[in-house]
Amino acid sequence: MASDVQEPTTTTEPEPSPYGAPSVDVPALSALLDGRYAEIRATVREGLVQYAAVLEDAETMTREEFRERVKDVVVELAATGQTGMGFPEEYGGGGDIGASIAAFETLGYGDLSVLVKVGVQFGLFGGAILQLGTKRHHDAYLAGLVKGEILGCFAMTETGHGSNVQALGTTATYDEATQEFVIQTQSPAATKDYIGNAAKHAQLAAVFAQLVVGGQSHGVHALVVPVRDGDNVLPGVTITDDGPKMGLNGVDNGRIRFDGVRVPREALLDRFAQVTEDGQYVSEIDNANRRFFTMLGTLVQGRVCVGAAGISAAKVAMTIAVEYGLRRRQFEATEEDTESLLLDYGMHQRRLFPLLARTYALHFGQQVLSSRLHDVFSGITTDEVARRQLESRAAGTKALATWHATRTIQECREACGGAGYLSENRFAALKADTDVFTTFEGDNHVLLQLVAKGLLTDYASDFSDLDQFGMVRFVANLAVETVLERSRAHKLLEQLRDVLGGDKWDQDAGLLDPNYHRAMFEFREEHMIGGVARRLKRGIDAGMNPGEVFSRVQDHVVAAARAHVERLVLDAFLDVVAEQPEGELKTVLNLLCDLHALSSIEADRAWFMEHGRLTTQRSKMISREVNNLCRAVRPIAGDLVRAFGIPREMLRAESLLAWGEE
């Protein structure tokens, strides 16, 4: 039987690169990557070198010993000011949110138990005090917290509730007679679980609980609750160890139960709601849902930090794998019987270089996110829509960055063969310690549903009031034409036709045109958003329950949100390229951006072909061009990873990198 499948007609001869023979000014590229906080990043790098031995300690110490070692390092770092840059200067901080993100991101090159312990202490616990508390809380805790003298934990997640924070089972009931809150774990499912710093070191906990005043529940609020006096757990508090984990063994995760623990009325972190002495609940935000989402929105910095840490871990893995590929030889590939370097093989380039380009893309996407976080939390940007867009972008970027870290670390490990399996070469720790990043600060699939909610409701005024069922009803009440106009898919089709010169989708024109890349990403995003809206509306019009409707389209919802964030990342990369003056640096960045865009389109070619945006012939052209781009990257690959500025001591990898010549 004859086959309908066309055989590829591509030649094996490499095509000339449109980039010539690019070269990399490593210091200039490093300066661009480090951005406005280059000096702070340099300080953190120096500190990493000082504590390089921690990487070996993780493998040689017992779990108990390593926990104490990590705690000591965190306290010592606090004394240098590196961990407190985001806190107000009056309490010993640096007064710069952007600087704190840059410092944390750079700290991600080192031991990740130290990183996470820093995140728990200063990002989560400290962030709750700073963002949810008022001056009396700041005066009581911030100075000691910033110095590392007061250690705390962030007690939100429960055994029975993670992402659905509104349904937490812990209660804080106000006793008017004593003007105290009584903290109670109502069931085993309400046990605070997986809480970093809890098992050994926390003296205080920021406890999230249902606030009950006068017999009425006012939803989840946060209170400062003492859990230890020195090393002794306080009465009414039960703390147990979560036990062995896949990684991050320097972080003391534990479970906390409360049995009638009393704290004064002032323990309530009361920036958004107060309880008066006579038991009156007062808040300027009348709507309970909006109040809840406003409180959670102030804690967005944690998601920004986790995404940044994932990108840093990916950079470490990529640096090791590329450097190894520049040293390790395998098989004779010439008549002189000399073995070729691994990085000279097309398949090796294909495995690593698209991931390298994506790492650069995510770095620039993260820079935009960090800048907007700084602007919103520093009061430079004050409008509510910008804050909601920040929350959405933080959720989506965190998802893409941490998934990328997981994929990149695994691919780089495999690219280093058996040597990559040795603990001394860091991959074991990188894999184990970053695996949880995909569920830290929210499961990635749940976070992308948050992104989709914003896209589908266009950040409507009642956005914060909508749970997933409310979102379904909201979208279903829109006219289909409104959804389609919002999606702009028809306009994007015209843009694609303009780039390609008509309807000839198989032409080679525009393959390296950034307008083509942007239009393809935008078309996918907007087509998916419109498709989700139509499916939601059809389900409601057919009389289905909103919950069932949402469940049926959940995969489509996540895909649309992911396409949206992919487009944001590409936009960030394209903007950086456009900002550069003509020269070698712009050429190199353009090369990486082209590789990122085309390899992303190639990876989703099935969708583009299903929706008429790619012909078979043009799909083959894209694959051929990706190969060409990988060959163009090969001579500069070493410089591209060295520009990350990862201290040599952080790579370890002695059996991989301490021999051979490039």
C-alpha cells in the first residue's frame, strides 16, 4: 500500500548561518544578565564561594548535623545583610525589593537547602510579618528577624488543604473575656504540614487560620503564634518531624498541631482587618473573597523567588553539561582517527542548545517580573489591575521556570553520561533539591488555572470574587463576539499573512523574522483563550453544572494559560534584543532568541499544523533551521554559559571538568 506520508527532502549539508561567526564579549553579556543589581549579585557570589564547603557537607553530614550547619550559614548570611535587602532600612534592611530578588536568585547557584531556609525565614515568615502586619508587628519582630535572631516559619499548608487555602481547618476563635485568640487544630486534616523551619528551629509561626469572632467566621487570616521557648516546644503545641525527603535535607520540615493555644488580640496581623477589644470585626474591604485574595496577593514574592531559583538551578546544570561537552571526546569522526568532542555532535547540540536558549529567555522574562514586583511593592505602580497582572505573571512564570529546571537538569545529567550520576558532580543534589519547586508556592497546574482566570475575565472588577465556578458563569454570560474580539485571533491571522506574504504557509520567507515568531505565539495564545471561552459557554448553555463544565475543559484552560506565559517570555526576550545597539552582543542575543522561538514552535508543531498555521513543508524548514541555529551556537556555547557568572566552586564536578581542553 502506498504511503501518504511525504519523505523529508532536506539535505544533510549544513546551510550557511545568517549570523556569520559570532563572538561573545563575556563581561558585556554578564553585565546585561546581571542588570541593575550587578554589584549585589557580585557580593552574593563572593559569599557563595566562602560557603562552598556546604555542598560537600550535604553529602557527608548526618541529617541532624546538616540542618544545624544550614541554620548556622543562614544566620551568618543574615549578619552580612545579604538576606534582608527587601526589608525597610529602619529595621536593618536594604529597602529594595528588587535587590532582594536579585540576591535570592544568585544564591540559587549554591546549596539549595540554604536557599530554601533563607526563603522560609525572610521571604515567607518575614514577608507575612512585613506585608500583613502593621507597625506594632514590625517594631516587635522585624529587626530581630532581619538579623536572624528571631527564627520563624510560615504555617499555611495543612495535611488536608494545600492549594485551596480558603478551606483551611485551623481556627482562631476570639475570646472577648480575655481578649485572646484561641488557636485550635480541628482535625488531623487541619494539621499544619510540610512547614519549613518547624521541626527544629522556629520560635514563632505565622499561622493561617479561620478567624471566628462572635460565633461568625470571617475567613482565613494570619496570626503570630509562639511555638518554642529556646529549644522547648510550648504547651498546647505539638511538633513532629516530616522525616526523610527526596532532597533539601538541610531544611527542617515539620507538622504542627495546636490545642487551645492562646495568643493576645495583638497577635492578629491586622493590615487588612482588625478585631476591637469588645469583639467587633472591622475591615475596609467588605467582601470576604476580595479581602482574602488581597491578603494572599501581598505574598506573591514567594512565587517570584521560587521561579528565579529554578532558573538559577537550570543555569548550573547547563554550565556543567556544556563545559563537559567541551572536554569529553567520543568516537572517531575524522580520517585521522581523533575522537570528536561531544558538543560537536548534532544530537548533543540538539539536546542542550534549545534548553540553553530557553534558559536565556526565561531569565529575561524573570527580569521583567522582578522589575514589576519591585514597582508594585515599592508603590511606584499603584493601580489594582497592575497588581492582579503581577500575581498572574508571577504564577505563570513560576510554573514555566520550575518545569524548565526539572527538564533541563535531567537532560544535562544524561548528557554527562555515567559521570553525571556521581554525587560529586552536583546533579544528584540539583535533581533532588529542585524537584519540589514544581509544587512549592502552589502546584504548577493550579497556578496556570489562576493565570487563565485572569485571561478569561480580563481582570474584571470582580475578579477576586470569582472561584473557578464563578469564572465559568462570568465567561458564560459574555457574548461570544465579546470573547472573540478580546482574543483578537482574526487580527493575528492577518499579521501572519502579512509576514509570510499571503496564504503561502510553506514559503521560507520570514522564518527568522521576530514578527513571525511573535505572531505565531500570539495566535496560539489567543486561539486557545477563545476556544476555552466557547467551550465554557456551550457547557453552561447546555445546562451543565459549572463544576462539571470546568472539569471538562481544565486541560484546555491550562494549555491556554501556558501559551499566554510562553508569549510573555518571548516578548521579554524580543524586547531585550531590540534594545541592544547593533553589534556582536545583539547578534548573539538574536541568535538565541531565534533558536528559542523556532524550537518552541517545533515542539508544538502538531497544534500549529492542526490549526492550519504550519504546512508539512514549512514544519520541515523549521526543523532544518533549528539545526542550523544549533550549529551557529556551537562555537560560542562555552562563553554563553560562562556569562552566567556561576563561581567555579559552585559547579564542583571535579571528575567532569578538571581535565581536558576545549
